[in-house]
Amino acid sequence: MQSVEVDWTDANFSVLRDWEVRQVAYVPDAGHAELIRRCDDAEDMRLVPLTTEEEGIAVLAGAWLGNQRGVLLMQSSGVGNCINMLSLARICRFPLLMLVTMRGQWGEFNPWQVPMGQMTPKVLEAADSLVFPVDDPAKMGETITAAARMAFEGPAQAAVLIGQGVIGAKSFGK
């Protein structure tokens, strides 16, 4: 089940533009590939490729100190890498907007992705993040808008979990 009717990536990009996001920290991910490409094409957005997801939290802390808004793009397996660094946003009270493509949900072919994929919402909630799951591509824009408002005006930690039903289940050549 992969959506072709709704361009959810366009909705994601539009919301980032509306909220004047200028820095996009990311670990390369097929689920975010089109969004990354669109952000790269935008002259007023700076892409910051990461070697590991927790670096993105520090990058966004620096962005906020420099009076810029940012977003962290990652896969659900990367949430596990961020557990300790999530305390930085919590203690320093800076906005943290995360867009997380989910793995380990319906149709997952890789058993290594299932445990963290199933634990992602609980881990983020335990770290005081607001969690907004999206399984309907038509709800993407309004969900990211709500999360961005709570992150940037709160400030708060907010994670939009983009379900595997939206991005499609990956496979090895099937």
C-alpha cells in the first residue's frame, strides 16, 4: 500500500517552508529522499548530512542559537541512537522538530527493523517528546503543521512518525 494519490512529500516541504525552516539535518533515507532533494533545491535551506542521528540534535540546537529553525529527518531505527541527546533539547528547552520515517511496521521484510520500529513511539514519549503518528498521507500537512507549531512556539520536542503505510514497505528487489 503506497500512496500515489496524495503527494505527501509536497505537503512536508510546504510546511517546512511555511515555518521558515532553514536547516535540514538528515541521515540519508529512501523514505525522505524526495523531501531531501526538494530542500536541497531551495536556495534558502541548508542541508546538513549526518553520520549518525544524534548529531542532528546538536546541529538544531546550534541553529536555534543562531536564530534559525531546523528539522531532523531520520528513520525510526535512528531514534534509538538519539536517546541520550534528546535530553539536550529537554533540559535546554529549545524546539526540536523530527520527521521520522517508520520501519518495523506492516509488511516489514527486515526483522532487525521491527524492535526499534515498534518501540519508537514509547521511546520518544519517555523522552518527553510529543508524538504524532501519520498513517494517512492526506493528513500529513496538517499533522506536521500542528507538530511544528508546538515545537517552534512551545518550545517542545515533537516527532511526526510517518507510517510505513504512507512510505511503503521496503524489500530486497521484490
